[in-house]
Amino acid sequence: MSESLTMAKTAKAGRGRTSTRIRSPEATRQDIIEVATREFAQNGLSGARVDEIAAKTGSSKRMIYYYFGDKEGLYLAVLEEAYRKVRTTEAQLDLEHLRPADALRRLVEFTFDHHHSNEAFIRLVMIENIHHGEYLARSKTIQDLNISAIGELERVYRRGLEDGIFRKGLSAIDLHWQISALCFFSVSNRATFSQIFRVDLASKKALATLRAQVVDMVLRNVLKAPV
């Protein structure tokens, strides 16, 4: 065999070894969750297929079941990751260093922007409501994550009461409900609302207007009326 041919074969073998990607178990698990998130959001729990998820992640059904137990275990892991992401980012807003009204404003703006940018999250919540919260109820992780979110909102509201700018008689749950409802609807019902009333609620102008109105409605509900 000529020297040039030997070098060529060696180089080709080297390239083959270099291109082989060895993923850590955590990276593999995260990749499966990301693909499964899209599949469940698009097709629901019953419609999503583990075979399809395995094919798109270059893994196997056996590997997926090794990590998550079964299809329902994977769906629950997807739900937990979706809630973990929103609550982790929310915790970085640094609300305690803002005045109460500004802190509430930032929280509403964050929620609106997050929901707009994460339609898969909205679809997953809608799907879980179809299942009457059955799988969410199984997760202590999700319950703990949302307890911390309510705690943050309670601190903001309490500071507003102490400063004399927020009205009495509300709770953090009340505020969370209102913020969630307004921000959620703008994504969950965007397509039907736009079709029925012939408006483009996905346009930059419409989103900016809705965002400002949602902030205004929440603050008007919480701020004490001027004497």
C-alpha cells in the first residue's frame, strides 16, 4: 500500500472518530425533554409518539423508558421542566430592589413576554387542563415551584400595603390569577380571536398595545384609589 493511501485512510478514520459525539446522560436526558416538549405541545399526551421522539433525538424507546419510566413519566418530566424554566427566570427579576408598583409592573411584563415567547408552555398547560390537572397533581416539584412564586408576589403586595399605595383585601393568589388569566388568554385564544374579529393579535403593534393594557389593568386593580 502506498504511503499516500495509508495517510488518507488514517485521516479518514481520524475524522470519523472526531465526528462521533459522546453525550453525557444529562445532555441526552435534556435533549429528549426538549424534543418531547414540542411533540406533547403539538400533539397532546395521547397523540405524541415515543417512537417519533426517539427518532428525533437519535435515541431509542428503551433509553427513553430507562430515563423516564414510561410515556406518562416523560410527559410529567416535560411539565416539570416547563414550570421550572419560567419560575427560575422569574426568580431572577430582582423584584425586592424595586418599589412595589414597579416590581408588580415588571412581573406582569415578564409574564406577558414569557407567554408570548413560549407558546409550547401555554399549550402544555391547556393540555394538562384537559386532563383536569391529573399529572400536575402528581408532581411535588411543580407545587413547590409555584409556592415560591406566590411567596414572591406576597412580599411585593405586602410592601405595597406598608407603603400605603396598594388597596387592602387582595391576596397573592388573587393577583396571580389575574396576571395569569390576562397573559395566558393573549396566547391561548390568539388564533380564534384574530379570526373572529379579523385582527392580527400577533403583530408587533397589537402585542405592544395588549402588553400595556394588561399592565394597566393589573395596576389599576391593585393601586389604592386617589382620595
